[in-house]
Amino acid sequence: MSKYILLLVASCFFVTIHAQESITLENLWQNYAYSANRVPGFNFQNDGKHYTRIEDNVVRQYDLTTGQPTMDLFSGEMNKVDRGFDGKFDNYTFNSDESKMLISTNTEAIYRRSSKSDYFVYDKASKSLSPLFEGGKQMYATFNAQSDKVAFVHDNNLYVKDLNNNQVTQVTNDGKYNHIINGATDWVYEEEFAFAKAFFWSSDGQKIGFYRFDESGVNEFTMTNYKNEMYPEYVTFKYPKVGEDNATLSIHIYDLATQKTTKAQIGNDYEYIPRIQWTQDANKLCVTKLNRHQNQLELMLVDAQSGSATTLLKEENKYYIDITDHLTFLEDGKRFVWTSEEDGYNHIYLYNLKGKKEAQLTKGKYDVTTFYGVDEKNGQVFYQAAKNHPTQRELYSINLNGKKETEISSDPGWNDAQFSSTYDYFVNTYSAAGYAPTYTVYDRNKKVVRLVEDNKGMAVVQQNNKTQPVDFFDFNTSEDVQLNGYMIKPPNFDANKKYPVFMYVYGGPGSQTVKDQWGGQNYWWFQMMAQKGYIVVSVDNRGTGARGQEFKKMTYQQLGKYETMDQIEAAKYMAKQSYVDADRIGIFGWSYGGYMTSLCLSKGADVFKTAIAVAPVTNWKWYDSVYTERYMRTYAENKEGYEQNSPINFADLIEGNYLIVHGISDDNVHFQNSAEMVLALQKKNKHFDSLYYPNRNHGIFGGLTRLHLYTEMTDFLLEKL
């Protein structure tokens, strides 16, 4: 059902400020006057021609080819009297034949991807709405393919409801907060393996494969929230840090006919199970196993009746293996598609169900960056790649035999696609640096069907606010490594003058900031800083993406070392330009970028005058096991790598202006990182500035928080740089 996940269309209307001559933070973070119209996704229907979205508290159907509404499928207002439903809803999903819908309301976010809701089942034929379960909020309610049953998680246990007789069966009984989780993930899986729902229906609708996490042995972390009450609120949750115990994990299959639960017999030679997925055979569940170093992966086929397992595919990597959702079992029941970096670049492969490779479908010194799917009827595979340049993305199709590769995007820049259910149409989202996104519908022959959104009004907003072009450049470091960058120069730039430089960095494994793509809110902040006389620069260091495995993974076991060297080299490169004031170079980053910023100000104290680190990791020992060990192994195995690349160990080297910012309720990069960094700075009698946000998580948002944060950062830069 993941192809049909609803992505709400949030229209943000332009505010054209004709009299305005400069960008303001109030218009950026309070009025959102510079926000482009967004069409973030389409909930495509089975016929491949229609899609639905929530609009005016109604699930409305649209014709993709005309953009015109065709009918209303569900109205919250018209159903508010039905059995406790107040008429307001926030999401919906269809069953397989679109005769029923699951309506969710009162949704509460938990962490990045997890949430719980009150679910209702809506029958389109009878126009009836009924609660799914009346014992408390549920998580991840999902129809089976036959639409007669719904599975869901409640209080860490898995349940199934039979819609024919309304009988609810509790599949598991041992669920307990901070101890046992059935059918949902723990914190670290949600964050680092990017999924929260941990149960999946077989194609015959009679079996459910699900995860069981025993996290009773995982150490706990406590955050403090302040509620203007006598005592604060303490939130305690399981968080495995480097080298510590992870949850003990097992996979189980529940058979509805026999009411029997069978454990998958996949051995004990694994630490993680980052994915499970049913094959086209309703009796075969594919389980992905991964060792703790995350460099040995195995796909196993589990028999749903006996639990016995056989190996389908093994893969090893001298560094680590990235986990994706690209595994696709073809409808012919004989083959599957897989992506791998085995030849040094990420490419698409075709295998048979005996684990034999039949073909490498894509080849070349470039990375396939997104896999969209397989149109088996027409024998085509669709994907995105960085074939022309790492800063750009193109769309392609290729036949299942690996022949006739065709580019289906038209313009250089950044192209991304959403395909209809039948692959007869796709919507291309296209943008470029300084060019707001356009959304265009194409048919399978690459002919334009219609323009959904052109964001022409954004060009007027840019003109009124005097934005400057984004100029791309590259340079070679002292080690002869070519790095890509961009810069935004001040208005009326004069090459005979000297300008301060403000650098933006993220720099983490596989990431990119240097993209020929519309830049969002930070683009406007950078434009504002350019208007205030700064040259804004960003450079992608070694370790970033779209340049093959060796470039991305060369930071293995030494996170921060080469990235910091490259950012220092970038600053030195800028310092050599005749129009740069070499004594006024600053740097800013968030999360991994905050980590990089802190390292740059310490190890590059002779280059950087000022740095702002938001939500930084300051010691890799304090981050989670899955992410950190993937790149660094454990502290016991790689003590030097940890010690030489953790900012807390170099507090004595910091000489410039340092602002450290953190949300106190950050469940991801814990406030502990900044608190310990501050202690280290104090011990060395180093001057610094700090800014902390109670009750705010890693994103530091909500209310006017972002306006406050960016105002403080801007004032700091204007004073210190």
C-alpha cells in the first residue's frame, strides 16, 4: 500500500510585496511570504488516471489529465454524527478495490515517523462510518488485500479486526512500554532504518508478518519538558548508544486461519532486520538480515507454515551497505529487482528467485539515486540518476532486459517523478537553483498532458526582493580532490571590494547541499545575508553523495576527518579570491552540519572567525548505535577514530566566535551533546555563546521558535562576522 500513501497538497499562496526592497525574517518565518506553491504528492487511484486529496475536510477525487474534480468520496462534516466522529479528520487510506477507507483523526505524533490515531472504517456503498476499535488510540491500521480485515497496533500489541463480524482478535499479549513492542518499531529503527509500521499482510490476506522487539535490556534516556507547572515532565525512552545493547529482535508470522504464530527460523547471525517483505507467493516472506557492522546482508525466504528459511541472496561490502526500499518481487513470481553498489556505483540488477543474477540493468560511472518501480506489462523500469553531473538529477526508463535506456526528463536541473498506478502517467517535479518548482503531467510517451503548477508568481517575488543568482563552481584541493560548490554574491557585487564569507555545511554520509534545485526557506535566509553584504558559500566535501561509493565511503571509520579538511580547504580557496576578506569567514550547520561547524572552528581556528552549531553531535559515543557504528564501528574497535573526530576533544583549539544552539527536548541528538561541549569549553576558559530551546526537538520549530532562532543567528553573524 506504500505507493498510495497520501501526501497532502498544501497550497501556500504568494504574498507579493511590491514596496519591499529587502528580505526580512518576519516574512520568512512568520508570514511565510516567500514560500512556493507545493504539490508534494498524489494519492493515485487504481485506474491510473485519477487521484485523491483532502480538501475542505473532504476526500476529493480529481482527473489527473484535466486537473478537474470529479466527485467527493468522503465528507467529514456529513459523517460527524456517526459513533463518536466529530467530523474532522487528518488522513485516509483506501482498501485494495477502493470500496472502503480507513479514516484517521486526533492523530498524535510520537517521534519522526511514529504516531497514533483514532481510526474509523468508511464503507462507500453503504456510506456508513464505524470506529475500528474503542479501547484507545491505534497505530498503523492497514487493510488486508481482500478488504475484510484490518490489522493495527495498540499498546505495543498487534490486533486484527474482522470487518464481517466486527470481531477483534489480539494477536500478541506481551506488549509493554519500554519492554516489548509487537508490530511497531523502537526508536532507533524508526530513526535510522526509516520505518515505523512493523507488520505486513500477505497477498492472500490470511497471514501477517510482524516484528517483535524486546528492548528490556536497552538503556534508557530521559528528556525534560517544562509545562509551567510545579514539576517538569520527564520523558524516558529506550535509546541504544554506541556499543550498548540493541533490542533483541525476532520475526513472526500469524496465520489467521489457524490462529497460530510461527517464529521465523533465520538463525542467530544477525544484529538487525532492517526490512521484511512478502513475495508474490503468500507463503514466502523475505527477511533482510544485517550484521552489527552493517557490511554483510542476507535476504532469506521464510516458509510461513514451518518458519524454516533459505538464503536468497548474500551481499558483502568492505565499508557498509545502505538500506533501501528498492527490493521488488515481480508479478511473474520468478524474478526480483535489487539495487546495489557492488560495482562501485549504485545500480539496478535483475535476479531470479534462485538468487542468480540475470542482468545488470544500469551501468556506468554514475549513481541511480531513486528507484521508482517496474511496469511489468510494458517491461520497463523507471528511475532517477545523477548521470550528467552530481548536482543534477534526470529521469530514465530502461527495458527489463537492460536495453533501450531513455531519458524521460527534459531540462537540466533537478527532476523527480511520481508515477500513476498503471505507469501511464507521471508527474515531473522540476526545479533549479533559484528557479521554483514546476509540476507537469506527462503520458508514457513523454508528451505533456497538462501543467499542474508553474510557480510563476515566485519569479515576481524574487524580482521584488532582489534575489541574486546561485553560481556553481568547483575547485581542486591540495590533495587534488575536485569539490563542487555554489555561491550567492551580494547585490551590485564589485570584484574590487572585499566581502566576508558565510559558509553553510551539512556534509554527512551520502548527503548533498550543492544541488541545482530550488532551495526552500534557507535559500531566502542566504539571500538576505547576501543583501547584508556577505558572500554565501556551500561546498560538498568528501563523503557526500552522487559521486560513487569510493567518494561517499572514504570517510569510513573516520567521520569528520576528511569532511573537515575539505571544508577548511574550501574556506582557504575562498580566502585566496581577490574579492574576499580572508579575516572574515564564518560557517553554519545543523545536526551533522553542527558537528562539522564545531570541528571546523577548532581544527580550522586559523581560517574561521565565527561558527554557529545547531543541534550538533559533539562526541560520537553519545549518538545512537545504528547510525554511528555503520560508519565508525564501536568505540572499543575504533577508539582513535572517535577521539580524533569528536569536537569535545578539541575545545581547547577554539579561538573564534562560537554559538551553540540546541533544543532541550531533542530525542535524536540529545541535549547532552551541547551540555558536555559547554562544560569542556568552560574547563578551557573559552568564550562562547549559547542558545537553548525548552520543549523543542531536533527541528527546533513551533510557534515563533524559528523566527526567534533565525533572528538570534542573524544578529550573531552581523555582530561577530
